[in-house]
Amino acid sequence: MAAIKKLRGYLRQKKGSSAVEFIATAAMLILVFAVLVSAMVYVTEYYSASYICRRVVRTIEVSGEYDENVVRSLADELGGDALDELSITVDADYCGNNRIQLRDEFRVQLDASYTINILMLGDGPLKIKLPIHVGLSGRSEVFWK
């Protein structure tokens, strides 16, 4: 009983209340800043994935054919290794050996995910995987005889 009265006495005291408010406010501001930085990193990675997809489309338009090795090396060169589970698929009407005839339309779909570490708990961090989906279309500029 005496311990409960003593605890109530501590809770009713107003000493240091502004310091506690400052600490809580500072913690919330730091949390908001961390969330904003994480969001900006995700937006940057999404823009990078969009740029990779645009370059793949332009490469296929100019060459007139889809070569998986060229596309993969282009994606790695442009920073695709920062994205998890990166896959690039091309949907087109091929006229032999992955060649796309002049003015035939094709579609490039880039799918990936970006992982954000939230907390470090025990052996592994708590992670969130944010999806990235980019789809663009193009037309071949090469006439195959």
C-alpha cells in the first residue's frame, strides 16, 4: 500500500515534464525523418527501374531484336543489381530468332522489388519488400528480309 502511494506521488510531480515532452518530440521527428529518407530512396530506385526499362525498349527498337544477354548486361550496367528479384520480359510477335519486324509493336515489363530494413531484431532484420512494376511499349525500327 505504501508503495502505491509513493508511486502515485511520483506520477503527480511535474518536475522534468518539459524534458519528457522534448524527448518524445525529438523521437517523433527522427522517426518522421527516417521514413521520409526511406521513401525518397524508394522513389529513386523506382526512377532507376523506369530508366532501365526505357533504355531496354530503345535498345530493342534500334537493334530490332531481343537478346536476353544484352538486356541483362544493360540492366546490370545501369544499376539493376540494387533491385531484388529483377526480371525483364518482352512480349512481341517475333519473326524468327527473337527478331521483331519493322513497325511491329512490343511491350517490355520490368518487375522487381526494393527491400527496406525496418528494425534489427535478433539475428535478422525486420524487412519490408516494396514492389516495382514498370511497363513500356515500343516499335521496331529494323526491316528484316
